[in-house]
Amino acid sequence: MEIKKAIEAIFNVNVLSVNTVNVLPKFKRMGKYEGYKSAYKKAVVKIAEGQKIDAFTL
């Protein structure tokens, strides 16, 4: 609900559904150093037909 409300407020569109995915951290090595990249959450947002989000004109 928080993601839906935020997208509707910022981009002024009608959100139909929101699906989220937790992306797990990946193990990375750089020379003798090794560690994990940070985990993050992705959101896939479906908006009403005929509307679009133009992220480059904000």
C-alpha cells in the first residue's frame, strides 16, 4: 500500500497492482578483497491503460 500511494502521489497515475521482489545479495571478488553486494527490493508497478510514467522530466 505504501508503494502504491507513493507512486500515485509522485507521478499522478492510477496504480492497478504492485508486485515486489527481494533481490538477494551477490558474492563478489575484486582481487584479494571479497564480500557481498547489498540486498535490495524491486517493485513492478502496473498502471492504468493509456497512462505512462515519464521519469526523465521530473
